[in-house]
Amino acid sequence: MRSLCLSTLSLILLAATSTSFAADCKADAIASVEKACKLLAEKKEAAFEEIAKIRFCNDDYVWLQKGTFIRMHPVKPALVGKELKDVKAKDGMSIFIELANGADKDPNGSWVDYIWPKPGEENPSPKTSFVKKCPGTHEEGLFAGAGFYK
């Protein structure tokens, strides 16, 4: 009986910790995007290097996108300068179109769920990202995104 109680308590604590982690990461993702937008408004393109260093949760990061065109990506620099409207996830989702649509949907930002490979991995994992257009920047329509793996 005691073993069953300890197992049940462990599962409850694990679920609570997991929920708390996700809530913390969501708050950190939003704060990271807000910080990136503020830096862009102040420093314009000179802020890219500083934004590339922003990290939160499990070494998650911020990237910059304009439409489906990647302007800055700190983990996959080969994406910078690429038009990615035709990139589809294994489930058929047009990831970068959906991210751009998410940024367009709400001036306060929105969440987009998709699958994307973790750094250093080939197979995609479920991810959620907060995307928001950054007003007052040097490029009309530039938005920041920050996400974490579920």
C-alpha cells in the first residue's frame, strides 16, 4: 500500500513539475520575444548579434523572420537569408507560413504548435513557439519567435 501511495505521489509531482515547467517556459518565451523586439526598436539590425545570444529554459532561443524569410537564426545559421515558404513538416504543415500567419494574427503575439528537429537531431519533435511582430523596427513586418519543445 505504501509503495502504491509513493508511486501515485511521484506521478502527481511529476505532472505538476511538467505543467509548471511548461508555464515557466511560456512566460520566458514571451519575455524573450519582448526583449528582442525592444532591442530591434532601439538598435535596429545591430541588435541581431545580441538577440542571437538570448537563451531561456533548456537553451531555447529567439529567431527573427520577415514573412517566410529568415533574417536571423542562432542555432541554424544556414537558414539565414532563405525563403522557407515551401518547407513542410513531416505532417504536411507549412511551418514558416504558419509562423508568419501567427505573427500577423494578433499584435500582442500568438502561439503556434508544430514539429521541428531539436538542435543536433534529424527527427522532428513537438514544439510550440510564441511569435510577435516587432513594431518600430527598421524592417516592416519583422517578427521575433521563441519556442520550446513539449
